[in-house]
Amino acid sequence: MKTQMIYEINNTYMEIDIDESEPANDYRQKMLEKNRIKNVLVPEIRTVNNYRKLYVDISGKESLLSRFNSRLADRQEVKMLMESIYMVVENASKYLIGESDIVLRPEFIFRNPVTKEYEFLIIPHKDSEYKEVETKELLQFIMAHLDNSDEKLVSAIYGMYEMYQRAFAGFCAAFEYFTA
């Protein structure tokens, strides 16, 4: 996904190019626009020079990428992140939006400084084959930024990663392992 930051007077937006082969009137996009799903950043579709682009308001938010690059991830932080992913997966499914539509790349996950909760971007798309790879990459990113002095935390994250290495079970199954 090609992205760029757009800075306006009072807002910061992430501009994301849309694959033109994706349908413009996808039901999942309509579900996102019409319903407010907790902890989901709702992108606005704009047409710029005859190209559709997503604009996501990220004003005042910190990406997971910058957050974990500036400090080690402790148990509380990782627990909050995992619980947030789980809740978004559960809440989105109520609106017929699948786990594969939730973007789990560190640069697309944001923390709201007011609520201290993580917020996620949902981009409906045709291919869900990359989802397993994307989740593995998120877990690798977390592993690289963990507080390694917490053996239980390290073990839980590595265990989740191993689940994705063996067979894709879905995040909910991996989250059950994490909480155990």
C-alpha cells in the first residue's frame, strides 16, 4: 500500500492509494461508513485526479511503529495491544467484516493518547492470502521490541508466532493461547 502523510492546518491524514481493481461500492466499505465500530479508524474515500484514495484522520495519534521503536514493549503494553486486536476482530465480525480486512502492519496501528487504546484501519479487499503473513510480521515486530526480561511474555508471543508458523488458526485462537 502506497501511503503519504497530508498535513492540514488542524489535522494530519494518512493518504492511502486504493487498488483500482477493488470494487468502489463494496458492502464492507458501506458497513464501515454507516456504523461506528469501536477502535476502528474510518477512512474517507476521496477522488484526487481521477484516482480513489483513502484519507484516515490520525491527528494526535502515535503509530505502533514509532511507539515500539522508542521504547521496549512491556507486558501491559502488549496485553493492551492483543486485547485491542481481539476486540476489533470480534466487533468487525458483527458487521460482516472479516479478520483479513483489518490491517495489522505496525505503521497502520495507532494509539489514541486520550483513551490510551489502540485503533485499527480496516481496508476491505479481495485477497486474504496475505493476512497470515501480515500477522506473522506483526508478531516478529513485537518480538524484536519486547522487554526480554519478562519470560512469560516472551514465551507467549513466541508461542503465538509458532501457531502462525504451523498453520493459520486465526487471531482469536492465537489470543486464547496468549491469555493462557
